[in-house]
Amino acid sequence: METAAKHSKDLQNVTQDMRLAQNQTVNKLSQAPRHKNQGVNNLKGRCYRCGSKEHKAHECKHIETVCYNCKTKGHLSLVCQKPKQHVNSRQGKQVNKGHRTNELGTNESQDEALESGALENVSVEYDLFTLTKKPIKPFTTQVQVEGKKITMEIDTGAAVMVISKAEFDKHWPDGKLPLNGTNAFLRTYTGERVEVYGQCDVKVTGKDKEAILPLLVIPGEHSTLLGRNWLLKIPVDWGPLKQVTDESVENVVERHSEVFAEGLGKIKGYKAKLYLKEEATPR
């Protein structure tokens, strides 16, 4: 009895110690300092409503826009000075895998930055939701950039237009198109960070439209992606892209035409013997 009582008391002490440790951990997390939104680091010379250098605050079209971060009217979350809500933009939940949340917090905020043109000198992370070894042939289009026709993959999962350094050097060798530094960086769907080699503003010509747009250059050899920031400005013929055809099913049906033929099928290469009861009658 004395031994059982001693074990019971020891167990209670361990339980109390565990609860105390849990409480201390929770308190430590709850007392962690809140950091300010780091969307635009320096608003000097910029519109404090959207971060653009092209106009003043009283001329900004976002006077009535509601901030995604603090829910108040008059500015974008990109330039919000209140503490950023640390939420995973893909799932709407707190990040628990060690990955940083997007610098802009949400995909809506990324599109705010693209629309306002606040890309230069802005510390911001953009989604690059593209995967390699695609089983389906990607949709491509040709876009004229600085007088050169470049084939690009249409990728609405990519927030910005990106071109590899190898492809960039092929079209503009020997520094014919100078690159500037940038604080922007990319994040893939699986969480890997992709550094940006440099950026420059280029003249882009679509069907009946021209625009000066930012071109991001990334190291290595990759597909050239036509992201959302260019798709917002340059028209694309969406007709062929909206046609849904499943060639894989058609190929399977053609390859196994006997299986899908009308009537009863036959099994080749096998023999079977059936044993019937002598008194059995067909139904």
C-alpha cells in the first residue's frame, strides 16, 4: 500500500510539472513581440496609400479601398503600418511547418502590388506556383519584348513574369539590356525560395496594346512564365485555352478498341471448363 501511494504521488508531481511546462511555453509564445508589416520598407517619395511613385496620395484610386490586413479604408495592405496578420495565404491557417508566410500575407495583397506597380525597391514575396515534369503539354504564346518574339508558358499560378538567366542572355547577350537589383523574391508551391538575379523594365507589345512592364530574371535554365502581372496588361487569346479535350482517354479507347466494341467480348489465350449439375435447368 505504501509503495502504491508513493507511485501515485510521484505521478501527480510529474503531471503538475508537465502542466507547468506547458503553461510556461504558452506564455512565452503569447508574449512574443509583434512585427510591423514589411511590405514597403520606405514610403519616402511614394503614395502612402499604395506605394506607387506615379502619383500623390490625394490622387490615388485606393482612397476607398479596404486594407486586407487591418480592415480599415484608405490604403492597401502592402503599405499597412499595423502588425501583419501571420496567416498562410494558401490555406487560411497558421503556418506550422517552419515556412515563412508571404511578405504580403495574402494572394489578394500580391495582386494589389502588381496592380499598383510597387515592385521596385519593395521587399516582397511572390508565389511561383509551377511544377516541373508536367504530364500535360503547357499552353504557350508568343509575346514581343523589346522587339524580340519570346515563347512563354501561360501560368496564372505565377504572380509575376519570370525568365531564366540562360534565356535572357540568349536574347540580350553582352549586357545589351541592363539589369537592376530588386528586393523581390519568389516562393514555389512547395515552399522553396527562388532568388531573383535581377530585373528591368521592358517594352511589351501584345495584339493591339503596348506597355512598359517589369521583367524578373532568375538563375539557371527554366521555362519562361507569363505571370499574372503581364496577363493583366497584355491581352491573350483565351479561346483555344478554354477548349477542354482529354487526349489520354481517346488514346486508351483507340488502343483497346476491342474492349470498347459493341456486343459481347472474347478472352484470348485462355481456356475454361465449366462443370454443371446434371439436374440444373436454365433460367
